[in-house]
Amino acid sequence: MRYLPKSQSERGEMLAALGLSSAEELFACIPSSLRQEEAIRIPPGLSEYEIRDYFEGRARESSRGFACFLGAGAYHHFRPVVVDAIATRGEFLTAYTPYQAEISQGILTSIFEFQTMVAQLTGMDVANASMYDGSTAVPEAGMMAVRITRRERLLVAQTVHPEYRQVLGTYYRHQDLPVGTIAYDPQAGRVDLEDLESRLSGDIAAVIIQSPNFFGVVENVPEVAELVHRHGALLVVVVSEAASLGLLAPPREADIVAGELQSFAHPPSYGGPFVGILATKTRHIRQIPGRLVGQTVDSQGRRAFCLTLATREQHIRRARATSNICTNQALVALMATVCMTLFGKRGLRELAEQNLAKAHYLADAIRAAGAELPFSGPFFNEFVALPHGRPGSEVNRVALDSGIIGGLEMGDFYPELEGALLVCATETSTRKAMDRYANCFGDAANE
């Protein structure tokens, strides 16, 4: 639905109901540095289509047509046009969870197929119908581990996406669930196994790692799993770049896999909507949050689907729900299902191989331009690059002048990596664009 503005009197009524006298009071909790104080400078008296044309023009001026090497949890991948052609059909199109899915065999079939593909991708036995996104799937996985083990603490690797860890902290702040942080090896860019072992104890419910991790480095999941299981804890593996599962071995050693399937479903789109995944072993199925669609037969013996397990508060008493805030992103999950079906096993592998090859080509070109890759661990389609002579912000400035959106400035999340960039290349990255971006590293150093 398009935005419909409120009148001044309606705004006054809303503020009065909140016990406030002005909009400034309403937004006082937001730092002034993040608020736009001036009104947007739009010529007066424009019609709706003129307003639309105005903003489309500003969008073209800002980033449309730019080459992009920014990943960090939101990835730009090719999306076949048939994905939207199917997802926007009237039978499927919805803004939210289909709450009466059990009346529609079509919706149930699509969810069942989604669950099956996620289980195959992750190497788990069962997957739920999806979650809000990767950032919320991670804390749900941690709370699931606490219920299973009846232990009271969690450990999370510092290499897990920083924003995922922020959401995890928000979830656990009022859950009385203390969370410890595992350091990373500054040479390899992987979990520091010595630090992990020193922190494991009898009250640790789960250890949460990410692979490929936030630095793009592939973790040694079997080695971490052996250490974690030796102390009776569960292992949660997070996946934020789903394309990696087309090539890397599934994290079968994990007890729970959580993460994000945006790569197969949706463009970055200013941060959402995305689609989270949560998969586990059969023995833990009754502790999985959300809903689960199963296969059965109808009264005439025909294949049919039904809502088999629903452990959320819409279906059972709130006190017994495994989660009171989760839901499945049915529409985006459908997009992912269509995309994975179109690619198939061979297509997903080829997609992953292209990502791997292009990222390594770009890494070699950046190294040749004088930058350093501080981590020695193997990487998929992302890597950390440390420019020579100038900070990464200068490289990004030079790149932007050349029509390129550069990598993420790591100092914002990791002060010890100030000046470094997290760079991503996918199958959409052309050799010409990668060469231009690599040249920006040399140009920034020579300024």
C-alpha cells in the first residue's frame, strides 16, 4: 500500500494518546546526528506520478548502475525473472505469514519444498518454515539449545556477524542468558580454538560460530564440533551467505544451523525483507520454534500436506510456545524455493564456483595493487583487504568517484582492523569492474 499522510489534527490525536506534545518528543530517543532536521527539498504542487519520477531520478543519481563490492550479510546475486512472476501471483502474494495456511494446499506445498531444500543444503534432518531473517534466527537457535541442554550460558564467536550479535544481545538482555565471546586467531581469521577450549565448561548450552564467517573465512566446523561436543554443549553454525552452500560441505557436524537465505530470494533492497532459516537434527524437532509442514495422505489416499508442528503462541498456549515473536517469511521463502528449484544442484554449484573464482581474482588484483590480506584462512566470496598507505575510507572515496560502491569499513565493528575493508565479489561482478576497483587501491595510495 502506498504511503498515505496524516493530517495535522490526526497527528495531534496520536501524540495526545501517547502523552506527548510534539513529534520532537516522540523522536527524542533517536540521536540528533541521525535525524534529518530539514524537510526534503521537493518542488511544491507536484502530482503523484511527478513525485514518483522525481525520486526515481534521485535513485539513478545515487547508486543505480554502480558496480558493487559490498556484502557483509546482504549479497547481490542474479535473480531469474520467473521468481517474481510466480511469487506475485494472487495465490501466493502476501505481506506476511499466511496464518490459515492449512486451508491452502498450494501454500503448504511451497513451504514443504522450502523445508526440504533447506534441510538438504544444511545437511540437517529437518528445517522449519523459515524465520524473519538471519539475525533473529541466531538467538532463536541459542534459546533452543538452552531448552535442549537445560544449561544456562552461551558462547558466540567474535567472527559472527556483528549485527547478528547485537540482535542476540537484545534478545537475551531480559532472558537472563549470559553470553561469552570467543576470540579469533589474528593470523587465520578463524575461531581461536585455544580460547574456545578455555571458555567451555559444564554450564555452556551452545557455541555459536559462523562459516563463512564475517571476515569471509571458512571455519573448520568438524574441529570446532569435536571440541564443543566433548564438553556436552551443542554447536550452532550460522550461514549468512547461502551461495556458499552450493560448494562448501554442509555443516553436518552442527546440532542446529541458523542463517539467512536472502542470496537465493531477494535483492539487498535497503536491508529487507529477508528470510531466515533454522534447521536441526530429528531428535531436537520438538524444540524448534515456528511452524513445520508435513506430508500425509487425504481421505482418498492422495498425497497431501498439513501443518504438522506449530510451537508458537498463535497455535498453543503462550507459556508453552518455543518463541513468542518468531514467524515465517512465507513470501520471501517462496522466492528462495523458486530460485533454488530453477538452479538445481548443478546450478547452485556453478553459482558458488563463480563466486569463489571471482572473489579470488579480485583478491589477487588487490594484492597486486599493493594491499594486504591480513587473514590466511580460506575464503569464499568475501575477504578482508588492508590498503597500503591510505585507509579503506580513502579507497572507497576514490571508488565512488569512479561509479563503484566499495567494501565495508571494518573499523566500525572491529577497532583493531581500522583502515581495512571487507570486500565481496559475486557472479554479478564483471572483470572490468573488478579491475577498476583494484586500481582504486593503487590510486588511493598514490594520491
